[in-house]
Amino acid sequence: MRTQTSLNGWLVIDKPPGITSYDVIRRLKRHLPKALKIGHAGTLDPMATGVLPVALGQATRLIEYVHTHPKAYEARWVGGARTDTDDATGRVIESLSHDELRRVLSHYSVSDVRRAFYGMVGVYRQTPPMVSARKVAGKRLYELSRAGTVIPRDERPVVIYTVHIRHLSLHTDPPTVDFYVRTSKGTYIRTLVQDIGIKLGLPAHLGYLRRTESGGFTLKHARSLDHVLERLKEDEGAFRTLLYPLHAPLQGVRLTVPPSFFSSIQNGRSLLFKMEEASESIATQDLNIVDRHKERVEAMRFVEMVDGVMQLQSLVQLFHENGQLLALYRFVGKQGKALVLRAEKVFPAE
């Protein structure tokens, strides 16, 4: 029989098209203890596919940290028509005839279109679409949209880190551009597609969307929902082999602490962490997680590392020597040669 403590971690689903992110949660719940908490980190629309991190048990307390990671997508820009949902599932509300479309495109070369896409790299201000899950005055925008209500939305700065054009076809009807984009949290790809269309003087919509990265997880970490459900039908204990550990998506400095700290950590006390007491320091971002080498770090070398990479308010992950995540702390300053760490999340000992 599965226990709640054995089901703390991350399940990474490759969401199929045609279902909501919550549909994924609902299907997984059938195979979980009723009292176990479950949630997803980052909604995908029904038309979208790809990486959906699912948190089980204690991992639900870490969803807020997962949202800080960049996200990446494979997407399709479709020119010549705009829909009421800004994607291919919506009703066309603006369109150009074939001749009008050809006339507009005749003013642009392939290089011009490429520049319109690559010109989006950097910080730009984006207006959330009415079909988004963002809340305004306590109501989600998509709820207002379904009721036929459109309200003003404030622009927000977002960051486009990278754009790569995979395939560009301006002479097809409609013209399409397949592209890869890596963005900051809170970026709406359907709005990005609209904004590129505006730059080109064309109505446009999102034709396809596949998330390839979210929460530090990529498609190589994801399993199809059908595969996961089939495994669970065969063996209810399969969750243990499918889960990534709690700390898989976390960023920050990782420290293995000596036993003398365990009581203070479990009670959520602030710590004075002396350099010479550090038995191990792990700053890797590798999703294979904890590199369990047993080399001890010399005090001076540790001081240099901390001074170089750990800024005030940096997240610090504290581990038991057996690899269990004990707690998340914040580096809030120094007292002499000791680090001052303040508790943020403490996890039950297993």
C-alpha cells in the first residue's frame, strides 16, 4: 500500500492535446491516496501539448519556486486571420482576402519577416489576452471573456530570451512561420504572435503550441499521460519510479549539513552556519540533482565559493547526508565568518 511520505516529488507529463491541465490532475488522482495533495506548475491550454510539471505531496509547497524558471515553446505563427481566442480553436473575427494578403506580403522579404521575429528578443511590454487565466478584480480573464466581457488590461514587461525560426513559408495560403522561443514567466505566446503580426501589418493567430521546457524540466524528462496511466494500472507502486525528487527543479546553492543542525532545522530556527562546518557544497543545476560525492570542502575554498555565487536573499537548499532535502533557507547576511540563514520551508523527516 502506498503511503503519502513515499509520494513526494515531481511527475513530468507530456500533456496531449484536447484536454486541460486540470484534466491531467483529475486522471492521476484516481491512482493516488485521497488525502495526498497534487497540483500542476503552469497551465497549458487544451490545444497545447508538452511539458507539464505535476507536484505530489510536499512538492506542492514548491510550485512557487518552479514558476521562476524560463519556459520554452515550439509554435506556429499563422498570418492573414485573427480569432477571438488568438489561436486556431477560435472564431475568425478579422481576416484578409487572398489578394489583400498577397499585397501586404509583397512589401516584405523573407529577411524582413525574420527581423520582425528576431526583433522581439529582449524586454517588451505585453498585454495579457482575455482568454488567459490571469485574475483581475478576483475573476479570471477567460471567465469574463466567455461572458462576452472585454476589460482593459495593464501591460506587463516580459523577456524574450531566444527566438529561432524553424521554417518559414510566405507563399502558402495562409503564410506560416514555425519558430522556437524561450521566455520569462508570464509570457503569452498567443500575444507574442499577435504582436509580430502587428509589426507586419497583418492579423495573425497561434496555429500550434508545444511547451518544451518548464520549471527546469524539458521534454526528455516528460512521459506521455497514457504511458503513465498504463504503468499505474499495471503497478500502483510505479509512482515511486516515475517521480523526480523534491529538489529537482530548485535553483540555488545546495549544502549538506552535519547532524548537529538537524534539530534546529526541523524546528525552523535561523542558523549561523560556520564555514568549517560545511561538509559539502553543491551548486550544480543538473536535473540529476544531488551529486553525492563525499569530498569535503576546505573552509577557505568554501568562503570563496559563497562570496562568489551567493548573494543576499539567495535560496539555500539544506540536505541530509543521505540526499534527503531537509529545508529551504534564505541567506540573509553574515555574522563574522558565519552565514546567517533564515528558514523558509521545512520538510518532514522521512
